[in-house]
Amino acid sequence: MRSIKMFSLIITAISVLLMTACGNNSAEKTDKVAGGEGAKEIELGPYCGPKCQEALKLETDPASIKGKVGFAVASTTFPYGVALKNQTEEAAKKYFPNIELLIGDGQNDPIVQTRIVDDFISKGIDVLIINAVEKDALAPAVKRATKAGIKVISIDRTVSAPVLTTIKADDYEIGFAAGKDLVSRLKGKGNVVELQGSPSASPTIDRHKGFMDAIKGEEGIKVIASQNANYDQAQGLKVMEDMLQRFPKGEIDAVFTHADIMTLGAIQAIKAAGREGEIKVISIDGQEAAFDEIEKGSITSTTVYPVIAPMNIVAAAKALAGEKMPEFIKLDSPVVSKENLFQYKGTTY
């Protein structure tokens, strides 16, 4: 009987030790350090590669970082702007409990966005994150913020003023990659219509330049028309309807658009005109809606432009903590088509 009791005690002791060990291992897995003891691990997403990860590595415990951050979004009338706003708010709430985040919607108007920046300055923000409507128009406001001692982080679009860092994918490279994909799809020969974004926005300028450089020297590729549709679905529809009337069946081989939101309008027009099988559609942004259309065969390819969150709020936290960052932090931007769609579905917005 004594032997049985002793055996039971030994088994109980071993069980307690095993449970304690498992508990410790579990705590290690869920409590990974991303800047300070016991901090939550910050997931920067699939488009922040090794150099980006290193640039945004936080040395300070996120919970200990305090300050006021103003985020001036270009516009929430675009799906990209909505995703930027929502994902930034979520990341700030999840990782940085002591950062006060103020968000202003520029409504795609540089005057409105300038007022937002000036309002942030008057409210005593410590860091400004700006997604500039227009690179030149917002420069004076950004300079005023810097003069007031505010650290400025530019995301998605560049601004014509000195900033602490700029975080974005390279729009020139994106336009170039999309252009090379178009040349390949057309086998070096065809008539192309281009739908550009807003005239003064840096992505429009850079994506157009990259695209034109990609097709330079390709004598068989001709851009027969190029028009602004201002990153708007309704305008994309209207511009494409006009193009289809202007160039009858057989005269357009491909359409290249600067953003999926315009592309969705363009393919509405193409489908309504009964010309879906005739025209290849090359796009940019990588919205989930565009991925769906690739699956259906309506869009040929789209080059991903990632949502810059939580990278933006992590950079703001680093600025508040006095941690250094490079002047430019580049995000990855793969070309997605039916061939590799399975790798990227569910990773964007």
C-alpha cells in the first residue's frame, strides 16, 4: 500500500513539472519580443522583405512608446485609402496603447489636406504620417510641420519636401514591370490604350514613366491613346467607353491602367461592348477584387501595390522612440496573373 501511495505521488509530481514546462513554452511562443521584454510580435506582412523588416525593427517596447501621431490620408473615397485608414487604426490599437492617433481625410483635395496638416500642427502632434494628394501642393504644409519640430513620414506617395523617411513600393518599377508584362503578353506587337491616374499625383507620374520606358524600343507596341481617369471607377468606365467607340473592334489589343479601381470600370465597358476576349487588361494595385477578375479571366495581370500598414505606424513609433531609419523603405510589388494567383489571394485588401 505504501508503495502504491509513493508511486502516485511521484506520478503527480512529474505531471505538475510537465504542465509547468508546457506553460512556459507556450508563453514564449505567444510573447515573442519585437522591441523590449514581453512585447507583442509585430507582423509586417508578406510585402515587407528582409531589408524592410530590418529597417522597421523596433528596439523599444511598443507599450512604452508615447506620443501624438497625425495621419493625413489622401482620400477614403478610394478602397486603398479606406484600407490604409482601417489597418493603421487596427495596428495602433493592437500594438501601441500609448500612442494617440489622429486621422484626417484629404478627400483627394490638396487644399483640404493642407488644412488637415495645419490642424495637426496646432494640436501639437509629434509625428506626421502623410499620404500626399499631390507631391508639390503639400510641400509647404510639410515644411511647416518640420519647422514646428514634427517628424514627418511620407507613405504611398512622395512629397516635394524633406522628410524623415518615405515608405512605399517603387511606382516607376511597378509601371516598368507592368509594361514588360504587357509586351510579353502581346508578343511585342499591338495597339495599347492607357488609363492614367490623377495628373499631379506621384504614382501617376512614376507609373507612366516606368511603363513608357518598358515599351521603349518595342516598335510593334503603339500607345494609341492615353487619358486620365483619376483613380475612379466611374471615370474608368466612361473613359473606356469613349475609347471603345473611338477605336472599333480589332483596333485595341490591350488596355493598361494605373490602378485596379479604374480597371474595374474599364472591364465593365469592355464586357458591355462584347469585346472581352479581344482586349488584354494589364493593371496595377493588387486589390482582392482584381484577383477575383483574374480568376474569371477578365483581367490579365495586376502588379501589387501593398497597403502600407502597419509599416506606417511602426515607423511613427520608431520616430517617437528616437530610433533611426533609412531615408527610403521599399516594399515588394510582384506581378500577379493566373499562373501565381494562389500565392497572393487574401494578402491585400
